[in-house]
Amino acid sequence: MRAIVGWVWAACLLAAPSFALGQGITSTPPRRVQEDPRGADATQKATKPDPGPKPSDGGAAKDPAKDAPKPPKEPPPSKPTLKIELHGGAWLFYYQPFQPPEEKPFLRMHVAHLNFDGSIGDFGLFFNASVRDTRMREFYEGPAWIEEGYFYYKHPRVTVKVGKSYSHFGLFWDNSFFGPIHFYDGIKLDPNYGISIEGNAGNETGLRLAYFGQYYLVDGRTNGSYVGRDTISIPGARRRHIAIVRAEPAYYWNKDTSLVLGVSGQYFQADIPALAGKNRDVLRFALDATINIGPVSVWGEVMRQRGQSVTDWPIPPTPATATAPAVPGVASSRNDYLLVGGEARIWKFVARYNVSGVRYQDVGYTEFMHQPGLGYNMNDHLQFLVEYAHWTQHPAPGVGKFLDQSVATTIHGYF
């Protein structure tokens, strides 16, 4: 019943006429020059001032300014046109776990989404309405939510978004379905509420520079973090005053061969009532690089966090028992992240391997996730992907346990 309500709610959003804005870019049409049907010679003669009759002809001299042809009138500027785009898709997800032993296999529709993009001239509205039959995470308000939703102004060199949009701190994504450790700590695919100014400068080949300046008043409460691993899943806690800057210099030899570098910085306040109501200042820095050579891509990223953003991770609290009292959890405020990956595309197949890791320096915990995958692109609208996840946590050298060992199989269809 909740899934049906979610679908009806998303459809109502798409049908609302007040959302009929979009992203088309218009320009003033080139000035037209009227042609003389008599040909080029006649046109030249017509535009040349006539000196008029000579005094010997007995006539009055003509005024060249009055007899010169009038310049052609410019056409009136074109009116901005309404443009609407509607797209959608869904992921069918089969999960086969091996570790931890309490995990059970399942098959479900992971998420279905409808994307609306409407514009009049350079101004528009975009939103992604997502729905599933269960909550994405325990702290979500329900099974339906807005992943992104913002008004925008689009120019060839800059785009301004006001509303809920993805943050662009660090490498945006690693091209997988399962995602790296960064995703489960709430760092990647993280939408928030505020303003984003982003754009690029440069030509199709040669040097380019992409840039992002973002300020979010408050988090969006819909990222993919696991409970306890990000501020937003802590009861009553929020991330506030999120500021992000990113510069992305690049060199493109052609559309298939490029080198892209990235440097990012992020600041936010972790508003956590459980920490005596005191906001914690959190800083993050990241360096990344991506190399594309024809069908092969390689990427890497290093990231550092300074500041406490959670209350009890990576050591969760231990509840009291009949023989032992409760033990509070322990958080780390000095965390270092690593991501390295690559993929090769051959015909309709893509082979991929990602490694992500984090070192929680304050408590000496380390996590690693190895993630090979093989995909098949049947066509532009249907993709298959099989990924193996090997995610371990190590409290000390030589000691470890599985957080996840599984095979994830997905079918993604979209239009």
C-alpha cells in the first residue's frame, strides 16, 4: 500500500503544471540581410548613391541621403520556448550474502525513479522522484523521497542551482552499483539543501577547468550512509552550514583521451545534541585524478577528515547484560580515506575493479573493500551488472571480521 501511495505521490508531482519549466538555451538569431531579386550587380547599384542629373540636364540635384535604400529591419527577438523532458528507470537487485552469517539473500526492486526537467529559456526546474517498497535506510521519512530537486539558471559557462542537489566534494563516483566505503560514511552521492554554482571554461580539446562552489544550509537526510556512520542518522542531529569548493583542471586530447585532476575542500558543522549541544567543526580535503585512454579508465583519490561528525563509530556501543554494564561507543575525529579503481570496455562488456579503504586514526581501526565487477550493456536503455563485495574491518593488525561478503546482481532499465 505504501508503494502505491509513493507512486501516486510522484506522479502528482510530475503532473503539476506549475513545474513546467526547463533547461533550453536560446540565443538572438543572426542578423538577416535582404537580397535584391535582380541579382548581386543590381544590389550593388541600388545601394550606391545616385549623384542625380547634371546641371546641363536642367534638373535639380537629388539628395543622396533621401534616395539611399533603407537598411533591412532586424527580426523581432524570438520568445523563450517551453521545453519539458521526462525520463525514468529502475534497478532490480538480487543480493546473495556469504558473511556475516545473519544476513539473508533477497530479490527486490531496489529503487524506481522519475526525472522531470522543464525549462523556459535559461531558467528551469529539475527533480528526481524516487520510490521503493521499503525505506532506503532506517532514518528515511518513508519509502518515497526527492533525491534531487532544484530550480536552476543555465548558461554555457555556469549553472546555478537552488534547492536540493548533490555535493561535489572529491571524486563524484566510482562507476559501481555497490559503492565505496565513502558512500556508507555519507560522503559520496550526498544531496543537501542550499545553492550550488558550477561550470566550466575551455574548449572541446586542450585545457579545461571545471569548478564548483556550494553552500548548503542543512543536509538533505537522504544519502546512503549506514546508521551511525554519518551525522544524519543520529536522532536529532543534522549537518549544517556545509561549504564546498572544488577545482577540476583537465586536458583533453580528444573525447576519449583525457587527464582530469581534482582538488576539493569541505567544511560543515555537526549539530549533535548528544554531544552536550555543541556544534563540532569538521574539515575535509581531497585530491583525485582520472585518466581516460580510449576504452580504459583509471581513477584514484585520497581524502582526509579532521573533526568529529558521529558519536560512536567505528566502535558502536555495547548494551548492558546480566553480567556486564553497558559500554559506550567511541568515535574517531581523524579519518583518512583511499579509493583506487579502473575499468575496461570491450564491445558491450565492461570489466571493473575498485578498492576503497578508511583508517580511523583515533581508535586504530581500518576497513577495506575490494569490489570486482562485470557488466553487460545490452543497449542504451538496459544494463546488467554483477559485483562481488569483500568488506572487512580490522581493529588491529592480523585481526579482522567481515562487514560484508556478497554478490550483488542488478538489472538497470531506463528511458
